[in-house]
Amino acid sequence: MEAYLVPRTPVEAVRADELPKRVVFHDGRLVQRPTPLVALLTVLWFPVGLLLSLVRVAAGVLVPMRWLHVAFHALGVRVVVRGAPPPPPAGDGAHTGVLFACCHRTLLDAIFLSVALGWPVAAVTYSLSRLSEFLSPIRTVRLTRDRAADAATIRRVLAEEGDLAICPEGTTCREPFLLRFSALFAELTDDVVPVAVECRMSMFHGTTATGWKGMDPFYLFMNPSPVYTVTFLDRLPPELTCGGGGKSSHWVANYVQKLIASTLSYECTGLTRKDKYRELADNDGVVPVNTDDGRKKRMAR
């Protein structure tokens, strides 16, 4: 058992590299320590940021995807695109689409991926608020954590929609770490494009574990000038996939995790969604949701 005492006199903050344990998970909306000056600036900015957030969200909903990059730039949201994005899907029905395997920073990862590509890409999610679903400019597909059912859903979306975005971490992480990648995506297709996503915020975090997740996009857009960097890595060669190279799905998932981590200079971990929510919210990251027939079931965040 560990115990900690708060000293009566102020002390200097310990740097991250001097901590006895790594800080991987933390919650709260404020990015900076609320010193008197920072607190004053935050209070003064809040009404302006809220109005700006509503305008940015409205732009994301109303502006066509091919013009959204320009609209966001005009509204102070920077979208930095690196690497070579793949061409748009042919739409002839003869080929399945590309599966974009992304690291997970906020709920808007797939939207900014679509902005970087210039066309909407469907995204799978384990849990999304009704408000976020309503406002989303891209199609979202709910998964259930039932492996067989989720595999069938992903295959169907790849065949019908073309390209698909998935975040194998299963939940967001704020710090420069990548959580363990689920191996399911590697079993379903060999057309995998790893995508390294990075988000920079100066005042408010656009993620939460204990708050209302429907407000996450609004808090992200309340930052004066948020920056999203989307880096497209090379498509996995056939010899490094399950079908073409005979690799195991876990090997492919770990390889993609390491590839993205090295691009971002992040550290790989074996931590999962359950580890995050047990640490921050004292649960397994599941919430009760109402099904169409009125019954309640547990849905992972």
C-alpha cells in the first residue's frame, strides 16, 4: 500500500522524466496548470472559445469534405498532412477498400483523416454519444466487442463503403504512448495503411474518461488554434500481412503499433482500454446503453 502526503509549503513540480512512475493516464479538461494568470485567461477566453467552437463544429457539419481543409484553416484549425495519401476508392465494387489503422488521440481522428484525404471515410467505434453521431460529417459504425459480429461488420463496411478507419487502441491516450493494438483488423484485410495521428491543444483537452464524452469535440475546438497532424505511412507490403505473408494477426498488430510509435517518437505499451478506465474511472470502460427494443446492455467506451 502506498501513501502520499501533500507538503504545506509550495514545491517545484517534478519533471515527467524524473517521476518514479510513467504518467500514461490522466483526466480533466485543462491542459495547463491553473496558475492565477492562466485561470484568468481561461475564464476570459471561455465565452469566445465556446462561440468559436460552435462555428467550427457547424463548419464541419455543413462544409463539403473537399473544402473542409480550407474552412478549418480560415477558422484557425491547422491540419498538417504528411506522407503520401492513397488514391480514392475506385467504387467499381470489384475491390474492397483500404483499412486505415490509426492511433487514437480524440474522437475526431477519423474526421481529420477524412479532411486530409479530401473525401469522407467511414469509421468504426465502440461507443459514441448520440450528439457526436448526429454532428459527424462521416459515417460511423458501432461495434459491439463481440469478435465474430464485429469482424462481419468490418468486412461488410469495407466491401460496401470502400475505405474504413479504425483505431486499434480502442480508446484515446493523451501522453506520448501507444496502448496495445487489437489484432482483429489484421485478420480482415491485407490492404492496411498505418496512419500516425497527433493532436496539439493549448488550453482544453478534447478527451475525457469521467465526463460527458459528447462535449469532447466542442472542448477540442475551443482551443485558440488546435493543430492536427496526419501522417500517412506506406501500405503494408504483402509479406508483412496475414494473408500474403502468413504472419499472425498479433504480429501484424504489434508491427503497426511499433511503426506508428517510431514515426511519432512515442513509446509502445501493453496497456489497454480497461487499464485506462480502471485507473481513471474505477470501471472497465463500459456504460449502459438502451437498445432499439428498450433493453439495456453494456457498451465499451
